[in-house]
Amino acid sequence: MAEKSVIANLGGRIRQLIDDHRRLSGLCTELTGERDALKAENRSLRERIRELDTELARMQLTDGLAGGDRNREKARARVNRLMREVDKCIALLGSPGATNDDER
């Protein structure tokens, strides 16, 4: 009689474990989907922030070039930085190692 009680008790525990496993597996799947959706939203929002930062920089440059006192120094610095970058590109194009004519 005691053996049947132990077996029935084990059977009940096993059923409970199986039910818990099913419930937790479903919860895990649900949370994984929610995590993936939040990651996608995060990527989208980060991209939007990048776009807005670019637009803000462009507007500040425009304002600075148009004569706005607040952004004038930023605009000048950015134009100077862009001019230096263009000068470097021109210098690279004019350097003897820039073309592969010798190898042909």
C-alpha cells in the first residue's frame, strides 16, 4: 500500500513538472518574441537618432552660414574641417603613389 502511495506521489510530481515545463516553455517563447521586438524597435530608434543628429548638424551649419551668431563658430569649424578633408583628398590624388600607371 505504501508503495502505491509513493508511486502515485511521484506520478503527481512528474505531471506537475511536465505542466511547469510547458508553461515555462511558452513563457520563454513569448519573452523571446518580446525581446526581439524591443531590439528591433531599439535599432529603429537609434537610426532615427542618427538621422536627427545629421539633420540638426545640417541646420546648425545652415544657420551659422546664414549669419546666426549662435552657430557661426560651429559652422566655420565644420567648413574648415571639410575643406581640410578635401585638401587631403586632392593631395592624395596628386601624389605619385596614388595611381597604378607604373604597374600596367
